[in-house]
Amino acid sequence: MAWDFETDPEYQKKLDWADEFVRAEVEPLDFVFPHQQFVPLDGTRRKIIDPLKDEVRRQGLWATHLGPELGGQGYGQLKLALLNEILGRSQWASVVFGCQAPDTGNAEIIAHYGTPEQKERYLQPLLDGEMFSTYSMTEPHAGADPTLFKTRAVKDGGEWVINGRKYFSSNAKTASFLIVMAVTNPDVSPYKGMSMFLVPSDSPGVNIERNVGLWGDALNEGSHALIHYEDVRVPDESLLGGEGQAFVIAQTRLGGGRIHHAMRTIGMAQRAIDMMCERALSRETAGSILADKQFVQGYIADSYAQLAQFRLFVLYTAWEIDKYNDYKRVRKDIAVAKVVMPTVLHDIAWRAMQVHGALGTTNEMPFFGMIHGAGVMGLADGPTEVHKVTIARQLLRDYRPTDGMWPTEWIPGKIDAARAKFAEYLEHEVGNL
């Protein structure tokens, strides 16, 4: 029986190296170059960051989720999860290790569905970390319902002409290309009438109307674009995976993206616990340190319990993905991780903020950024509520309604059935009395 909670020694050595490397070499980038991880490298940043990427490659930890044919190590999702726990502490870490979102998901679908020419033009530079990409799917009026998408791509000779608006197209202002989902056949089901296109970001008609920011960002200085596609022409060779395949491709991409977010969230939440425990041991009030206060002890215990349960479930789900190599088969558990993730991060960050007192609410500590990030994670890649519906529907498929008036676990019925099963023995026992 195979049942183990240990990491193999060789990979554990790599994780130990990554842990020290991220703390010493990568986390400082968050403070020297904040929010610049998706800006193409040049000048000073290239001189600093390229050697870090080279060291990651020497350690065999570059793009670990990809196979050797794509420049990775083929370690799979479980080992990526263990690594991502470490990378989740830093904005820059996933870029330095070649597994940043949204590029990981975009690279995965190009690797799976792209033509040799598409892979050469888009995939290899993406894997090399020399370009960034955008997944342009959501529309401002449609929310979580892609069947309401209106962006159209119409065939015109050897080209497709794209028109429509896309919302929250992250990193579009620095991306080299966009993966655009559009309706190509309005006369069939939306699940069969949409296609995806690889669109260079400098194509005529790709107009960023606003760069929407998150709370605290200056207006029009954010990284989540509202894009108006106005008569954008792309050649037929830009079609990704074939006409009408958008939903199939989207499930491949979004499944991986959701679990990767969960992996990195573990590292972020652990960082909040680390800060909370340090503060509890360092600060004295009302005659003793905070660590002696039962409320604070409760915060620490509850946070550890939440994170331990979440972490084990994420690792299990990553193991399932590796075992079955089928995101659709693991869809329910990916959805569970997606549902649990925002609450875990929010609760732990909130407690850590409380333990830090007034300081915890300021922009000199990262807690409100984490709390806000939890809210974003509750909506990114599909709202929590939609995923709860998915979970419930999939669970209900394994059950059947009762045939009679009473539930199958109705105790009087159970008693009658048990007595009938052992009737001859019970009668003999009564007779002996």
C-alpha cells in the first residue's frame, strides 16, 4: 500500500535551496522593483534578474511543471505545488522560476493545441521569460457567464476580423500577444461556437481603453485592461486549436490556473502566520507578551488548522492531476480548492493584522494587500459561488433519491431491517427465556 507524506530527499534538497534563494535573492526585488514583474526586462533589471534565472536553471528548477521537450523538468503538479508554496511569498519569485501566471496557463494551451509555427513564434519566447502574454476572455457585461460573450470573429478571405470588448485582460499593457476568445459561429451552442486566436498586442485595432487597477492603484495605472478590439485582422494561422474549440481549451487552461493560484496562496498565508507568531513573541502588553494571551493563541491555532487542511487538500489535488492527466476528471476538487482559498487567506491575514494592532492596518505592513488579494481570488477564474454550484452538481451525481417515504437512514426502518436479518437468532433467544 503506497501512502506517504514525505518528499523524496533529492527534491527536498532543491526545495531547501529554493527556500533560501527566494528569501535572500528574490524577495528583495519586491521592494526595489515593486509591481514590475510583468514589465519586459531592460537595463538594470536585466543585469540583476537574468543571473537569478540562470541560477534557477542550473539548479534544475526552471518551469518545473513542463516536460523536457519544452525546457522544463517534467516534475508535474505535485512537485510544482511544493515549490509554489515557497514562491508564493514573493511577487517576483514565479517570474524568476519561469512559472508566473497567466503565462504558465497560456504556455500550457499553446504547447497542447498550438501548431509548430505558433509554438516557435509564441511559446518558446514565453518559456524563455522574454515575453509576457494576456488571456483576454472576460467581457464587461457577461460576468461569470461566457455564454453571453459578444466579441465576434468573422472570416474574411484568409483572415479573421475581430470586434468587441474584453475586460480584466491582465498584463495587456506589457504583453507581447493576447489569447482572445471570440464567437465564430453564433448559430450553434456557445460551447461549440467560440474559438481562440493568438493576437499580437501591436496589431492595428487593439485599443486599450483603460488600465483598470485594484483598490489603492492610481486610476488608469492598473494592469487589468479594458480592451476594445476594432476590426482587428489576424491571419487564419492565428486560430488556436481549431474553430469552435474555445471551451475545450479554456477548461484546460483555467483548471491549471486555479490550482496554481491555490499553491501560491499557501506560501502567502504561511508568511502571514510567520509574521503573526513573530509579533506575538515580540510585543508585550498588560503585563505579558502577546503570545501569552488566549485570544492570540486562538488566532495562531485557528490559522494553523485552516492552513494545514487547505495545504493537504491542494497537494492531494495536484497529485490527482499528475495521476490522471485530466483536468476534467479532477474538476470537482480543483473547484473545492478554489472555493476554500479566499477564506483561508482572508482569515489568516486578518488575524495577523489584528495581532499587529494599528501598525497592521498601515501601508507599512502587507496585510491589507493580502486581504484584498483574497477578495480578488474569490472572483478570478470564476466566482466562488459558481464553483460551489459545480461542486454540488458533481457530488449529487453519485447519489440517488430514496424509493420510499422515509430516508434510508430512518432509524425505525433500520431497526426493523436489523431484526428481520437476525430473526431466527432473536426468536431462539426469546424461546430460551
